Amino acid sequence: MLIGMLVASLLFTSCRKQGTENCDWNRVFERSQSRAVEIRPYLQLVWRRGEWKPERIIHLKKWKLSADHRVVLGRTEVFGRGTKLLASTAADGPALLQESMMSLLPGAGAELEQALEGAEFALELPTLPEGVDAKSLRKVRWAPVAESMEIAQVASIDFDVSDVAVEPWVENAAEAAYKDEHGLTSDLPFEAIHWSGDPKNRFNLVIMADGYTQQDMAEYKQYAADLVQGLLGGTAPYRDYADLINVVRVDTVSAERGAHCDDLKYSPRKNHFKSAFPIACLNAKLGTKFGDRFLYQLDAIKVLRESNTVKFEGVSLADKAYVLVDTPKFGGTTLLWGTQSKAATLATFSHELGHLIGGLADEYLQEGDPCNVFGLLMPNLSNQKSKASSVKWKQWILSDTPIPTPAEEVYADRIGLYQGAGGGCKKMAYKPHQNCRMRHSQSEFCSVCLEQMILSFYDRANPIQGAITREGARLDAPVALGARMRTRWYVDGNVVQETPTYQPFEGLSAGAHSVRLAVQEDSAPVRKNRCSLIFTKTAKF
């Protein structure tokens, strides 16, 4: 066993060094420390009589990703007069929503449609070309990518938006009701419960409440604080990237405690976001016994609006949102945002954020769950079962690992190809590890899932936090995670210093110079797209 561990360690080190050396540090694109801003349109869809109906188009001011490692299931296209294609963007929402909600219970279609009547969904639209107004749109189409169509047998969906209401983006001149020392503003009460720095260069999570009354706010605040402290204080990869994460809690108050049907009866609640256990509602009406842990907020537009009410320099802060629900019934789900009940634990929080941040699929099997075939497109599931060279995480598989891999103790710590995942995909889906957190919430994330999470953090955050400064012969810059950053300083095109951790350069000669700083988190467990972990900054003095 010791020899095997040593060989695995050497192979990992070799692969990691090779990935680093194959990157041309001189050709790395310089990412800004501030993400670009765009006015992003969203189409509000409402579920009525068994289909999605377009209701309105709203606009939010958001930051773009500086890089993009998301899995794309489809594209959203917008058309003007004469069905002229105006713009398109990657989007996976409708396919996931259709699969997760409408195919959740085979044989319960009509009743489930009724249980979900009035549910909302927000479809992100592409940024429109300059001079094109959303009021001129005639059609919105969601079209699956070829691979998702092949796996899930889904068709494109068209929405007639020629008569929908449009809410244009308007800069709010009124002073916000709430503000804090970090420069954040909001029309709702809020608190930054973990703050690491400039939100333009961070992953920003907004947490909100549902089913918590005014009298319950202290309990909600403590629950949120405990989850965030536990996550960033001791759970990988979150603890390792806490310096690149901001978390803000928004205090949304409900008139009534709980979620719809959380007592296993048909019991609507007067909560803020219409949090519900829709399958429990269905069971209460029909006397059925379907698995009922699916928890979600049916008022999607309200979640979207209020998660984006916190702003920094007039731009919506939230990269992702998470809703905590005051109900003793266990539940946790992630689609457009994440959610969990107060009966759920820190392990659930970490698992759901794996979906939300990394775009990871469930690796467990649950009796009675349908097979989530869209999960086969995610970074941690595959339907390939014969050749390691065709598996999407092939860079992690050792040459003597059998494919498919038997779930035996000898392979307990190995990345391989293990059958059974995606809820109910007993034969079709394969996962990379026997005991990843996406299978067992009490386990650690496997290397494949860690890799995707880390790439997602760096899609939003640049470890070089600001400009290079010069004081005499000394060059310096603010660098996050400096103890893990392999660093090169260039002066006039030549490497003058290379260190395994970030260090300023002390030997600049007098006179004018062109200077370049490049850093890479050399120890990160990333073997795919490793060159995207190199960040650079230039200056002239």
C-alpha cells in the first residue's frame, strides 16, 4: 500500500509539473482585477396549465465572468422582426428545470402540473446589441446543444415575447435604505457575514431567508452564521479559497413560518418566496408516497430581484444566491439557486454549493429517484464505460485502473469509473470516485470535483488584487493566497526572479522599465485547463 501511495504521489507530481511547464507564461492573457459590467435581461416564465408562459422581461446590472468553465447544455437565442437572429448566449436552465420538475415523478404528470401551477422561472437572455431595445423582440428560443439533445431527447422551446411587458434598466437615483462600511447598499436589511475584499474580484454569495417571521430573525441569522463559519473554517475547497469569497446575508421576512406542505398535508404558507415541498403537496392530494425531499421557491422572479438588491457601485453583488427555509422537514435542492431547510446540515450546504458553484451532478443513487440524464453532461458524470482515454476526467485516472472500475476497497482512494449515479441512473451513469461529497455529504470532495470548483472560483477572482507598485528598487503587488502562488517577475522581458511563493522583487535598477508579474497556484489539484490558473499584471515605470 505504501509503495502504491508513493507511485501515485510521483505520478501526480509529474503530471502537475508537466502541466505547469507546458504553459507559456509569456502568452497568458492579462485579466482585469475588475470584471466587466453588463445590463443583463431575464425572461420571466410562469407555469400555467402544463406549460411555461412568458410574462415579462426584466433587466439587472451584473458583472460578467472573467473566464468561463461552465458546462453548456443549450443556448438562448433572441429574434427581432422577421425572425432575425439578434443575439445568443449559453444557457442550461430550461432543460434542467424540465428534467428536475416535470419528469420527477413518472406517471404523475397531470397532478404534478397542477401542484406546480403558478411556479416561476427566470431565463437569462443574451445581452442585446447596442441600439436594440427588448421591446423589439419577437421570439426567444432555448435550443439544446447536440450532446444534450442526444442524451435527453429534448427539443428546442420557443416563446412568443412580442406582447410581454418590458421593465427597462433604470439607474435608481434614490438613496438606498441600507448601507455598510464596505460600500454595499440595499433596499433590504443586510449584513456582510464574511468579507474578503473588492466584490468585483471575488465570488459573491447572497443568502436569504424564507419562512422566517420577524420573531425568528435571530435564529435565521445564527443559522446562516454557523453554516458560513463551518464552511469557510473547515471544509475544502471553501476554506482554501475563503480569501476569494464574500458572503452577504439579506434579512427577508415572512408573514408565516414554514414551507408549503412541510407537515405532509396540503398546507399553503404565507412565506416570502413561496417555498414549497411540491411533491409533498402532491402526495397529500393523491395519497401517493413519492419521495418528497424536493424543496424549492416557486416565486423565482422575487428570488432573482431580491438576491440582486445588494449592490456595489450600482452593480448587483450576487454571483449566486442561497435560500434558508424555516421548516423542520429535511430538504435541499439546487437549480437556479440553492436552498435548504433548517433541518439540513453544514454537509448539505457544502454539497448544494457543489451544484451551485461547480455545476456538479449528484453522484448518489436514491431508490425512487428518476435518472437525471442531464447530469451526464456535467464534469463529474459520464456514460462512457469502455476507454479511459474517452472519459472527461481521464487526466486523473492511473494507467493500471480498470475501466469500468469495481467498487472495491482496493480502489477506495482512486479516481476511476464507478457505475451508478445521477439519482436513479443505476446503469447509464458513471462517477469518478466511490465516496465523493457529491455522493455522500459527509465525505470530502474528490479530485475531479475539487478541480471544477477551483476553476469556477477563478472564473470570478484574480489573485493579483491590484496594481504593481514601485518604491526605489522594490516591486510589489497585493496578491491573495500568496503562500501558494508560484511567482515570476519580468523586467524588460526577462525573468529576474522566480519563487515558489509570492515574494516582492527587490533588485530593480534605476531608470525606466517595463515590468510584468505572473503568478500561478502551483499546488492546486487542477490538471484540466491548468494554464488558466496563471494570472499576470504589467506596468511601466
